[in-house]
Amino acid sequence: MNAFVKSLLDRKIVSRKNINDVDCIVLTKPTSILITKSIQERIKAVYPVSSEIGGCISMKVLEGGSLASTNVYFFRNTQTDSSKYSPDYSEFYRAVQLIQANNELPFFFHTHPTHLGISGYDFKSANFYLTSSLQDRDASFYPIMYSDVSLVMPQSIFVRDERFTGGLGVGMYSGDIFPLSFNRLGNVEIIALQITAFIVVLGLSNRKYGVLKFLFIVLAVVVAYYLYHKPKYTSRENGDILITV
């Protein structure tokens, strides 16, 4: 086994996981991923609003086990449909080899356009464009060969939109540690759900107090579990984006 991967296993930064009958290496939780402002600026500089591009971010494993971006590689889009993305695989494998040689990890990404000239697509909320498609989600479980192991790392979608802090939004998914889609219930919706449940409990407590109290406790546990495991995206003052999961 590659000495770098073995060291990550020994430090419990990654672990073995069977994914679709393949013995894979995945990140362990909790972990944090830093996307530096310089990497974001390089993506913003080539971001097209009416087509998709993609590539790979090289991630260095820091002393404490967190990850930080060091470089970005862009791959030519082989699709003729501007709303789809498939990388040039010769560029893809070349980047993986360079990243492996530096003892870093590859995080693949692509962008979603914000203006396709389609009324039902253009001018949506900013977070809408961060939503992964079914094809994106399936692809996020495909392992890549990294030396002599099968590696499954989180993937991400980038969207350039001034409604995001710094003008660039990112949504990570899969890698067996992130949700399959960026869009999930937010804290405001969760609080509203709790309040609604509490009102129901108060209104019906005279008839079914015991059952409703139990259901409310179960709901509270589920909400607490959700909030604990929900990925957190933090924009730092220096422009970096810190993602914890």
C-alpha cells in the first residue's frame, strides 16, 4: 500500500469502506476542509455563466488531520451540451498523478451555469444552482485509482454569483461523508418545525398528552442529530471558505 495512504489510515484520517462491492478509502468524520481565497479566485477567473467547466483541487493533509487546498487543475469539457460536464480523462489522470506525487488528495469539482437562456432556470435563488443532479450524485461514489487503492473523496459544485459572500458559492456532496445534495432544511426551517410541533403538543395535550410528548421528544432528538451532522460552511474574513462535517 502507498506509504502516504497507510499513514492516513494509521492516523484515522481515512478509513476503509465497502462501496458498491469495492474496498475503498474514504475520509473519516469529523473533518474540516479549507478552500483558500486564491483557489476560489482562480475558479472565478475562468467561470462561464452559460456553460459548465470542471477540474480537481489538490488538498494537503495538515498536521491535525484537516485539509487545505494548494492547487487547482482544470479539465477540458468534452460535452457539446453546455449544461453538462464530462472531463477530458487524459488531463484527469495526469492531474491525479501529480497530486499523488505530492502526497495530497484529489477533490473533483464542476461548475453550474446561472444563465442558460431558459426562463425556468435563469434567475433562481443562488443556492438552487448548487444542487447536485442525479448524475452528479451517482458519480460521487465512483472510486478513482490512487496508487494501489480505490479512493472516494467528496466532490463539489461551484457557482459564481454576487449573492454569495466573496462572489463564489460551493456545495460539497458525497464522498460517503457529505449529504448527496447541498440543499437541505436550514436552521430557520428546523426551528419553525420545532415551534409547530410544540404548538400541536400544547393544543392536543388534554387528549393525547403522553403520545404527543413522546413524539415531540423523538422529534427533538432527530433535529439535534441533524444539526450536529449537518455540514457547516463558514466564510472567513480573509476570504477563505471553511467546511466542517
